[in-house]
Amino acid sequence: MEPRARGDPILSTVALSEAERGLLAGDDGPGTALAMRVIVGLANALGAQALQPITAAHVDGCLYNGQVSLDFSERLRELGARVSVPTTLNVGSFDLMHPELIRPTEKTGVGRELMASYRALGCAPTWTCAPYQLATRPAFGDHIAWAESNAISFVNSVVGARTDRYGDFVDICAAITGRVPLAGLHLSENRLASIVFDCAALPAALLQDTSGWAVLGALIGRRAGGSVVAITGIADRPSEDQLKAFASTAASAGGIALFHIVGVTPEAPTLDAVRSGAAPPESIPVAVADWRAARSALTSSPDTTLHAVSVGTPHFSLTEFGALAGLLDERGPLPDGFPFYVSTSRAVLAEAAEVGYAETCQRAGVRILTDTCTYVSAVLDPAIRVVMTNSGKWAWYAPANLGIGVAFGSLQDCVDSAYAGTVVHRSVIGTDV
């Protein structure tokens, strides 16, 4: 594969620096040149006038979605490409730490091969969909290239770093070149809200649990689509786990890559700071009835017989491990080997093991999964028909991905239901508040 020469028509709308022209011409090898062609081609398609250097990347392409996934990464590797900025990896198709939890399929071997291929490109084997939980994460104002919808939404909104929505192949090309198009959410004018959601009418009790924030994310995501939104009327400052629940569900239900909670997120000290001056953004009041409807929609099965529980989508945090350990320690072992799965990252699992949370959970019968997630890998027994979760993202995707029914509730509800073997709601998330 020959690199394009300097002055090639691919440069038609993008002003490149001399160093960037060199990357495109092959000065850093044919692998980098190939990656650079992808980035410049995307910049042309977006109408970007320049490229933006980045400080970090997070790659989602390590999850096997067909032979082309492996072909592309292997071609980059064969051409000598290596990442040029610190690059973390999203979940793969296999749990390398607990292989016994994965049922062998025709994708098992190639999924592991793809994960190894991305490591060979110089990426860190973090295998997490929540890279913002790692010891190092981007700072406010940093330009980065992150894939994985919940991570994009969280890092843009809660951290205040800047990334557009980057998918497979573009993510690794950005990591190799250290560049992205100067477009989309990298530009300040595109980070202003076009819709305002007023949540002042929601009782505080509805938003005291992460699952309540997931419901709000589903509600706002479905109404806003991919728009940048501002949220007002939030009385109590949410935790990072609550913001994670909101970000992941809003990104799944509607593609929200950036939200501003006035008085909470760093770019929104006031509503005026995040709304366009050209015209007042549309304002939508959020009523309790709206929240109830969104909550009901996250339950896709009327069957109350429960076959499994799955939590940790996005990956379980240390705080969530502590909460689960507390709930389980009061009850003892789960009955009859009931399947209760926690998906988490290696980094968080190490922390949870150090403070004893992991041992408490495992002693009760919890199955801890790393490197992947239950709704993208062959983990659940095919006979399982109804699964309970406190994750809005899992509830959104699992019915189509796995062909199962979902019962949605709080973490407390998930634990209570696992011991009962049937869906029960004892928290506010399952009431008619």
C-alpha cells in the first residue's frame, strides 16, 4: 500500500501543518500514513479546516464485530503503526481473567486475537467501558479521541474534556496520528445547548439512586436525540455514579454526547453560560408522569419469574462494589447458585479486592466479569429468559442483543429479587411516586 504524495487532492479542504503533511506522506511509516488518510478524509467530509492534536484516545474497535474488525487492526500492525498518545481499550469479546465465564462460540478465538492485535499496536489493556474510572483521566479542556458512547458523554459533560463521537477504525487512527478533525464538539460553538429540560417538578427521592438517574437519562435521551442539552432544577448534587447512569442511558436512548447540568457540570455554572445567544433554547418541563413512563419503558418483560441479575453496565465502580457488598453481607449466600453477574474493569476489581468488597460479593455467589460485558459476550445461559438490572444502558440494549426480557429496578431491588427468585420492587424506583 503506497502512501499518497504531498499535495494529493485529499488535502483539498484541510490546512495541514508541515508535520501533518509528513505523516500523510509516509514520513512515520506506511501504517501512520494509512491512519492519516482516514483522519484527513473524515476532516474533508466534516468540512473541517484543520486538524486538532489530541492528548489521549480510548478505542472501542477491540470488540469483535466481524472479520473486518481484525483485518483492519492487523493491516495497521503489519504496516508498522503504533499509537502516538496514551490509548486505553474498551471492552473486548472475552474475559481474559475469568475465561470459564465465557461460553465457547465461533467468535471466541478471533475475539481474543483482536484483543491481542490492539495490544500490539501499543494500546493499554484496560478493557473497560468506563475509562473515566481509571487513575488517570483527561483534564478539563483537553482534546481527546474517545469511542464508546457512555464514555464520550461522561468525559465531555462531567470532566469537561473535548471529544466528538468516534467509532471503530477512526478511534485507532486518531490514536496513531494523534490528530482528529477540528470539528463537532471540539469547537466551543458546538457545545452550547439547544434544548433545556427543567426538572424542578421531580421529587428529590426519584433521583437519590443511580437507577433514578438512568430513568431520567432514558427520558431526556429519547426526547433530545443527539442534541446538546441543559438540565435545570436539580436540587442535590449528583454523585459520579449517578452521572454515569444518566450519561450512559442518555447516550444509548438518544445519542447524547454532551449534557450540561446547571450548577453541577463544569461548563455550566449558569444557564446563560451554555445556551446560544442567537435564540433562546427550547425549554421542556419534566413531570413525574414523564419519569414514570420512562421507568416503565425500561422493563421489557411482564414475567415476574427471574432467572438472573446483571449489573455493571457501564462497569461497576468501587463505590458500587461497596454498596453491593453491604447488601449481600446482610443476607448470606444467594440461593441455589442464582446467576448474579457484576461487570467491572480490572482496575476497579483490584481496588475492590484490596478493601474486601470483592471477597464479600464472591462469597455470596456473585460472578465477577472483567474485560467485557454480559450483553456483548456469550456469558448468560441461553435458557435464561428474564434478567433484572439497575442499568438503563443494559435494559436498552439487552432485549435486542440477547433476545431476553428485562426487569428494571434499583440495586436494592436487584439483590432482593435475586434472593426471592422473582421480580420485587421495594425501593422508590418501583413505586408509583
